[in-house]
Amino acid sequence: MSTHVDFPVCLRLQGKRVLLVGAGTIADERSQQLVDAGARVRVVAPSIGATIRRLAEEGRLELLERAYVPGDVRGHDVVFVATDDRRVSQTVADEARALGIWVNAADIPELCDFTLPSVGRRGPIVVAVSTSGLSPALARQLRRRFLEQVGPGHVQLARLSGWLRKRLPCGSERMRLLKQLVEGEAGELLARGQRRAAWAQVRAALETFGETR
């Protein structure tokens, strides 16, 4: 059996206007994720869950406690639908697509312009698993297994790499050092929690750039 293949991306929603239509557990989860990503979130739903209520009271999202009406999607960059009413999901998706706005409808892959992977985080490291909308339960199970492999040393390594990218000039030498950091002895030392020994390796590598710490 053949199926389409999703193209994976990580959206930067900081400051983007995002509409979330619906309530319940999925909507609560989506609202928190969107707010954490820095999106300007508007929720439209006649009844809402505890998370959305709290975020609204904290001023972190805009809440319209009513049913969806035509025109609500206008002015938004992305639209999410999380409702048990298929007619509402279809109406929102049709209107969004007519306006060229990307839409995701929870548990209705055929109404989605993009699907959402199962996501887990350890600091700046994001583990995301997608089954192209076919089996969210399997995606969650695999995500938990993969995330167990990410330790504190990997988080430190990611942050160190980010720090070096800002500090060192662009070019092949920086690329070589960063690759060496991840694949070489310094990365292994950090993964094992041996920070002092890892930093000794990093300082030695930085000398090639005339940097000292």
C-alpha cells in the first residue's frame, strides 16, 4: 500500500498570528505548544479546557468563547482545528485553503496541509516522529524511546555548539571544528558527563582560531 510522504520542517511561529478552533484535550495541548513557540494565538470555541482558560487569564492568548463563524480565519498565518464536529473542521479547512492559509485538522489527515509529529524536548534538542498522519499512537511510542537516548551531555553539547557558532567566524574551519566537536572525543566526554575534560578539548581546538578561554 502506497502513501504520500510528508516533508519535515520546524516552523518558527514567533510573532505569527495563529488561529486555533476547538476545545478539549488536543486543543489544550496545541494551545500550550503554540504559546511556547511565541505565536500570537487566538482560540475560538464555545467551551474550553483548563489550559486554554489559564493561558487566556494570563494574557498569553486571545479567547473568543463562541462557535466558529465564517471569516474567523482571515488575517491568520496558520490555522489549527481540534474539534469533534467534522462539519466545522471541513468548513474551517475549506475557508482557510481558499485564502491560501495552511491548515491542520486534528485526526483528519485529508483536511491537513501539514501534519504534526509527536514531539519531545530536552533543552534545545527536539525529537519529532511522524507517521505521515497514519498512526499517532505509534509515533508517540517511538518518540518516547528515542527521547530516552538523549542525556544531559547531549543537551550541553547542543548548547556549546550554538555558542561556538555565534563566536567563531563562518567558513570551512568552523564547520570542521563543529563536526569534530560532535563526532570526536569532546562530544563523547560531554555525553559521559566529563565536562572538564571536554572543555580542555574545546580550548585546544579554539586555539586554531586564536581564541583562548
